[in-house]
Amino acid sequence: MASEKKKLRVATTSLAGCFGCHMSLLDIDERLLELLKLVEFDRSPLTDIKHCGPCDLGIIEGGLCNAENVHVLREFRKSCKVLVAMGACAVNGGLPAQRNHLDIRDCLQTVYMTGTGIRRGFIPNDPELPLPLDRVHPLHDVVKIDYFLPGCPPPADAIWHFLNDLLAGRTPTLGHGLIHYD
Amino acid sequence: MSRDLSAILARHQHDPLRLVQILRDVVEEHGFISPGTITTLAERLSLPRGRVEGVAGFYAFFPTENAGRYRVLFSDNITDRMAGSVELRQRMLEAFQVRDGEVSRDGLVSIGTTSCTGLCDQGPAMLVNGRAIPRLTRARIGSISAMIHGQAPLDTWPANLFDIHTHIERKDLLLSTPLAAGAAIDAAIARGPDATVAQVKASNLRGRGGAGFTTGVKWEMCRAAPGEAHYVVCNADEGEPGTFKDRVLLSDYADLVFEGMTVAAFAVGAKRGFLYLRAEYPFLLAPLEATLAERRKAGLLGKSIRGVADFDFDIEIHVGAGAYVCGEESALIESLEGKRGIPRNRPPYPVTSGYLQQPTVVNNVETLAKAAFVVMHGADWLRVRGTGRSAGTKVLSVSGDVARPGIYELPFGATVREVLDLCGATDVQAVQVGGPSGMLLSRSEQHRRIMFEDVPSAGAFMVFDDSRDILQVLENFASFFAHESCGFCTPCRVGTALQRRMLSALAKGYGTRRDLKDLARVAKVMKASSHCGLGATAGNAALDALEKFKPAFEKRLGTLEVMPTFDLDRSLAPAREVTGRDDDEAHLSHEEEE
Ligand SMILES: Cc1cc2nc3c(=O)[nH]c(=O)nc-3n(C[C@H](O)[C@H](O)[C@H](O)COP(=O)(O)O)c2cc1C
Ligand code: SF4
Ligand code: SF4
Ligand code: FES
């Protein structure tokens, strides 16, 4: 390698998530500066880069609720050597998957046409808008995921610990206290 | 409404222990349990409302919303499916223009599925408002649909529709020994309780309900356990798909089973006994009550039985409400106490802390029937048949691809081949012994023997010929466990759901090699860490199949290491439908575009 200090290139994104996991990532506070010595960010809400280039690591928050999510996930899988599902939504579908027992047609109809206060409603059909999937899926239903980081959101310490393990070449392990489900 | 409730409550002496029985009557009379009913029952029984609601919500046969005037449930065991139940259900759904599991718009009917109803030798079967109808054909479905359309009350339906046949194809020790009612009781009295227990112990009789615990040891421990009262429970929950031998024992040998319970009561010093009968067998209820009444009249139940002062014993029948887990003895006891059927922590075991925390013997129907003869004829009666560690015979329920489905009693040690020959099975691909929680055997294992030392069985013996798809069999088993998991512990609640998802994806051709590994991993986690036997055995069939039927999986695997586990494009179809879109962006490719 040309330089030993070559930084790891990292991309992150939020699919069907609430940005809570990204907020938790920011919660590592001043350790962010330490992290930035080791990594540089590619596509990420932190950089506003729109498309992912070749990366060492991809971190994804949120599951899959629409066609665009699937496209972004595939772009990440193609570009990143290692892909991490971060948070309950990415790992299991999480909160958005609560809609899975409803018929998506009924959902759209209720929200856009028959709900209270709606007159002359219609279901948006602009091709610019991604269509929702009939059910919300976790990431590993569509591509291979290398690591799962559970929690809703995973605590900042867990993310920090996890990234350190990964950067140092250790298989990440989350010990007692770092796995939270609420 | 609340006047009816008063009558039901009075019938059950306002006893909260009888809550499951009370709710059964409510469903019988009202069709479902409304929130208002739950509130009233809670008040009148002085129970927290959540307690009543929890019990109502636990059991499959307690609908808490209107389920239609006719609630039709197709038995969904793999043997029903093999006999054509899916097509028949589809016909009926179309005839009433109703979706699976939903109530028709006019509130007339709901059509859904239920776990195996124990009529596998005369399937496909269904329950209509709890009443069993076997041997379904297109013609039967046609006339049933017509009667529902015409809103004919169930009591006016032709009686032969409900006829349950008994097919006993081979009798051995148990089924051919005659019983004079009271003879075993007399033998026990003559010998005294301690010697009676000793005799059952000496016979080496082991439980026929699954676990195979030595019956005499169980009775001895119960007898020795201190308590205010002792109880005897006959486990007639028979929920393991493919098992129907207890049904036949209770229809044709009821006296013998009650004789066994009474002997057990004498041996352990019990005054009260329960028969926990699965709800799927309502047709047994009246004949069993009649047998009990006769036995009371003959002095074989009640006070001072056979003139022995202090030998008081009577039997109550409790009916379940559609929960496989209630066959697990501690869950069964919870259910007997009017609670949700969630298995207890064990130890303590029922023998020291069972019904109302008192010493309780729980035995399978077949075990008790055999115990009666052991007490009557001596320990050797049983030991003339069987093997060293499996004394006597086993009653098998044979179903699936065989010429003569039914009941076969064989000595322990009989080979799978012998059973297959007897029942007329050809082109055998696989046999599932002991039900979905048991063992899956391949064609090459016909030398294996039915006995505790090799292939134990609680009684089910389902045969699949070469035309069957093993993955569909596994998918059916996995759905059964996912549906029946009581949800108390995470390995089973989540594991059974994962297993069902993985198997259904694999069966549809959306699986990869990695999924095979994951499937095995989930099965092992369930086995190692579940709270009760349901979760511990829920992965058995999949593990067996991964070992013995690997090509059945492999031929459906994609070549990629990972591929989507569902049809991506189809999953956009509902949204396409309501938006009317069909542009490029409204579609997804299954494999990634380069
Ligand atoms: C999920 C589950 C279901 C069971 N279902 C039954 C059943 O339907 N009938 C039965 O006799 N035993 C059943 N058992 C076994 C009982 O827990 C218990 O071992 C048996 O009733 C004891 O009687 P035995 O010693 O005469 O076999 C089940 C166990 C489990 C874990
Ligand atoms: S896991 Fe929790 S915090 Fe993260 S995206 Fe989902 S809901 Fe938000
Ligand atoms: S193993 Fe399954 S059925 Fe048994 S207690 Fe746990 S969740 Fe309930
Ligand atoms: S919410 Fe996770 S186990 Fe109940």
C-alpha cells in the first residue's frame, strides 16, 4: 500500500428509518474527531454526496419499504466491501414493519382518499415517487449483510465499540450493556 | 346477554378455576367473546379484566370478534392437504366470496384453517362451530355450503355428516384383552396401594405421551409427596399432528381408560381426577359423560368405591380450546386452573406441585389404559411383549400415503418396514414418526425400530410417497409450530417464525446455501434454549431433512450466494394497482441489473 495512513472510506445512509441511528452515531461526541482521523465519508447524510463510490465500509440505517430503498441498498452492496445493518429497522424491519399486517392498498386509500378531512383526494402516481413495497423487509432479505448492529437505536458506545473493532480487524462483539432493545 | 351469562356462570358455580370451561360455553352460545362479556365475566368472577382477556386471547377456539354465524375451520395437517383440503377450501372461499380467515360481509360465515383435528385417517376434515366433519369431498362441501347459504341450524344437518369412523387395523395386547369393568380396581384394592405402585413399577410401563417416563416411578413420587390433596389427570389433548390413537381409545375403550385413572387414584390417594379432552373431539363428550354416569351407578366412581371406606374418587371432563401447547403437562394444569396454557418452570414437577400446587399424576390416555391391565393381570402381562427398555406394545396412528390408514397396535421393537407392509404403503419416500416434533425417516431407514431405544413415538406415523414434496411437508410442520408457539419464550416465538419464513422462501425457490446454514442454526438454538418441549422439538424435522433429503433443498437453490427472499417485483404490484402506474420505475428486477 502506498501509505499506511490511508483512511478507510465509509458510506452511510438512512432507508426506512427515522435517523435515530444516525443521531446515535453523532452521539459519540468528541470521539467523532478521533474517528475522522481513521475514516473519510463518502455518500452519507453527513456529506450530502448523492451516489456511492467504491468504499471499504457501508453502514445502513432503516429497512426496505419502497423501490428506491432497494436501489440504494443495491448501490451500497455493489460499492462497499463490508455492509453493516445498523439498528432494529435495518436488522428486522423495526417500527415501519408494523404496517406489515395491513394491506398497502388500504393504507394508501385511507391516507390519501378516505381519511378524515380529505376531499377529492387521490393517490399520488408521479413516476418520480418510489412505489411502496407490499411489506417492509429487513436488509438481508435482499442483499448479503456482513454485520448486524442491533438496538433501537444502538447506543453511541455500541457504535463506537463496533467501529473500533471493525477498524482494528477484530470481529465485532457487543458485550453486556451494549445491546439495547428499547 | 348478561342473563345468558348468569346461567353460564351458575352452571359453573362462579368458579374462576373453570374460566376456560365458562368461555367455551360463552362461545357456544354467542359465537364469540365480546369486550363487554369479558368485562362482565371479570366482575362476576372477581378476576382482573386483563386475566379474563388474556385467557380469551390465548386459545384458538375463543374468537374475540364476530367470526360469523358459521365458523368453518379446515384441518390443516399435511395429511389433510394431501387429501385435497386446499382445493376444497378454495372452492368454499369462492362460493362465499370471502377471503381466507375473514368473515363474509353479511356476517354469515368465516372460513379458515386450524391445526390437525386428529381425523387423519378420514381426512380432509373440518370443524363447523366446533363440530367435526370428516371425509370431505366436493359433494360434501357442496351440501355444506348450501346449508350455510340456507342458514340451516347445525342440529338439522344430516347426522351422517358428523359420523366419525373407527379403523382398528391391528390389535395386540391392549386392544384385544377384555375388561370386566371394576376388575382392575378390585385387583388394586386386594393388593393395597403400595403393592399396586410396586407392580406398575415392576412392569416397566413407560409413558405413552411422548417423554417415556416410567409410570410406576411417577406414581410412587406422587404418592410420597406431601399435600392437602392429590390429583390424577388423564392427558387427552392429543395435539400432535398425525396422532389419533387416544381418540379411538376414548371412543372404544373408555371404560378401560377410566379404570386406569381410578386405579391410579387409589395408588396415589387422589379424590379428584380430570380428563383433559381436546376441543377437536366434541363428539366424544356425550359418550364419555354417559360412561362416567354408568360407572358412578355401578359404584366404580363416587364415595367408598367397592365398599372401601375412604376410597372416594370422581372424574371431571375439562375440554380444551385449541392449543397444542396445552398437551404439555404443566401448561395443561394451568389450563385446568382456568388460565392461559403457558408451561410452568420445572422443577417442581407436577408429581409434587401440580393442580393447585398439589401432587398430581399426569398420564397419557394409553398409559392409563395399560396401567389398568398391569394392575389386573400382573407386571408380566406387559412384559411378554416389547424390548428390554420398551416393555409392551405401542398403539400407532397411521395416515398419509397408505392403503389402510388407521390404528395399529404393535409390540415395541417392530420395524418401520413391518408397519409399512401392514398398512399397505408403496413407493415410500419418507415417514414422519411421532409427528412434526418426532423423527423424519428416509426410505433407507426401514430397518429402524419403534421403541424408546431407537425411534420413540407418541403415536403418529405419517407416510409420504415419492410423489410428495418434502419441502411442502416441512413448510406445513413449520407453520404448525409457528402458529402453536405460546409466545412465552423468545427462542421459540422468534425461532418458529423464522423457520416458517425460511422454509417457505426455500420451497418457493428463493433460497441460497446460506439459508440452509441459517435454518440449521435456528433449529439448534430452539433446541438448546426453549422453555418447553414445543420449541425444543420444533426444528427436528428440518434438521432431519437437511441431513436426509439434502437434494430436495439443493435443487431449488439459486446460484447466487444471496438472493432476495421474496419476489421483489410482485411486492410492488398492490401499489401499482392503486396508483395505476406501470412505468419502468414501478418495477424491480429480481436479480441485480448490471
Ligand atoms: C408441546 C407438547 C405437547 C404435548 N402433548 C401431549 C399430548 O397431547 N398428550 C400427552 O399424553 N402428552 C403430551 N405431551 C407430553 C406431556 O407433557 C407429558 O409428558 C405426558 O402427558 C405424561 O404422560 P405419560 O407419562 O403417560 O406419557 C406433550 C408435551 C409437549 C412438550
Ligand atoms: S432502529 Fe430505531 S433509531 Fe434506528 S432508524 Fe429504526 S426506529 Fe430509528
Ligand atoms: S418453547 Fe414455545 S411453546 Fe414452549 S414456552 Fe417457549 S414459546 Fe411457549
Ligand atoms: S418487544 Fe421485544 S420481546 Fe417483546
